[in-house]
Amino acid sequence: MTQPYDVAVVGEIYVDHVFSGFPTWPAPGEEVVTDAYTREMGGGAAATACGLAKLGRRVALVGLVGADDVSWFRERLAAYGVAADGLIVGDGATGTTISVSTAQDRSFFTHIGVNRQVAALAAGDGLATLRRARHVHFAMPLPRSVADAVLPVLAAAGISTSLDMGFQPAWLADPLNAPTLAAVDHLMPNEKEAELICGSPDPSVYLAHARRAGLRHPMLKLGARGAAALVGNTLVRVAPPKVAAVDATGAGDAFDAGFIDALLDDGDATARLRRGCLTGALSTRAPGALAALPDPHELRSFHDRTY
């Protein structure tokens, strides 16, 4: 049976309020003013979902928002071609992040809001949407109880899975979550997360550890240095294209979109890493996580020039 979605992405969803262009950080009690302000969808789940939709995939986003913001989110998701079937009104306020930046630095203020309920959603009302996809991407640290309830159901249905838990030191340090890392088809850590898993900043040490720990397709995001994977006993490394980077916000989430897009095309490890590096690098060409996500034409053009 043909699934209505290529990918369902589940995770935390935020309203991002981005203030930039401040010459200095204000002292206590002071006020600084800027004309550079953007309100946009935030969170890794939204960024990966929009990245996949921009590449032409049928995508559903599963997550929670507050009642006051649900119409705005539906409109923004529709603008990117993402289905809002899995968007649920939670009991409380939408997660919100305020980003304030000067030329030298950036700070974040975050209210978690209804995102505290997203794990229960994944194992509850949201599971119906997840089961309607060819692939499910978890942009969140999966509680063990949720992993036990959801991953076997998806595996039995032949639905592949990936996990980008983000920088979650407490979650990664908990030995109860080690089986989850091996239960997903594709774990997608960056270097800092990999170091938390294996105790070493050396990518080769992490990949070897991942193989011993039973991870099915060991890979690692290396930021500006590209990405690496272990295929059998062979180390595969891919460099990103050269771009004029403006803002790396969401680049790892965009990488996830490219990687999954290649996975759905039955691409091998090299193809998955290349497409991930392309989408990740191209997403940095404009401020924010969404504005510079590439379409298939841009992806092909940069691929041909780079590889």
C-alpha cells in the first residue's frame, strides 16, 4: 500500500522571535533598539520537515502548539508544502525562543511550553500519522518508554526511522537510552553529541564505538568539515560545498533533510552524506533555519559542481 507521506517528522516546535543588528548588549536597565526582527517557525522538527518538503517530499509534521498559534503554524507549514495533519493543540502555550544577537555574539531565551507533552503525543494520538509515512524522523530525545512503544510498531510496518536527539547530555548519559540508539535505523549525531556517547572527540573513535554498540548505519555530522560514515570496515568521508555562509542556524537539521531525501532514493552511504552536506551547507546562505533551504534544482546544480 502506498503511504500518503514520504516522511513524518516528530519533535519540538517553537515560535522563533529573532532580533539582530544590535551594536552592543544592553546593561541592566538599558534598552537597545533594532529594525531587524523576524518571526518564524523554529525547532529542529520544523526545519527538517520544511527542508524535505522543499526537496519535493510529501511531509507531515507531528507536534504540539498552543491554541493561539495553531492557525499561524498551519499557514506557515502550508507555505512550505508541509502537511499539518499531525499538528495538535496542546494544553498550554506554544514553545517560544527569543534570539538576540550582536555582531559578536548571540543569546537565546526559551520557554518550553507544550513541547513537554510531545513524547506522549508520539506514542499516543500522533502515532496514527507516523504509521502513514515511509520514514519517520524523530527530532527529539526519545524517552525509553516511548521508544519501546513506538519503534517496534514502525519496524513491523516496514517504516524506516532516524533520530536526531540534539545536544542532550543527560539523555545521552542515561544507560537506559543506549538500546534506543541501536533500535533506530539511522542515528544522526554531530561531533559534540558523539563525544557524549563515546567519551572521545575523535570521529574515528566514535564510529568504531558505534559499530561495537550495534548501531546499524554509523555516521557522524562534522559541521564545516562535512560528514563521515562507516560502511563495513571502510571509512567514508564527504566534504561540503563551498558557500558564502551567513548563519549556521539549523544547518544540522537541514543536513538531516538531505540525508533522508537520499535514503528515500535508496542512495548508498556516500550519496546520503553528500546530499546531507549539500542541504546543510546551502541552508547557511541566509539568516535563520528556513530561508535558504535548497530546492531540487539548486541541489543538482551544487552537486554537479562539487562532486
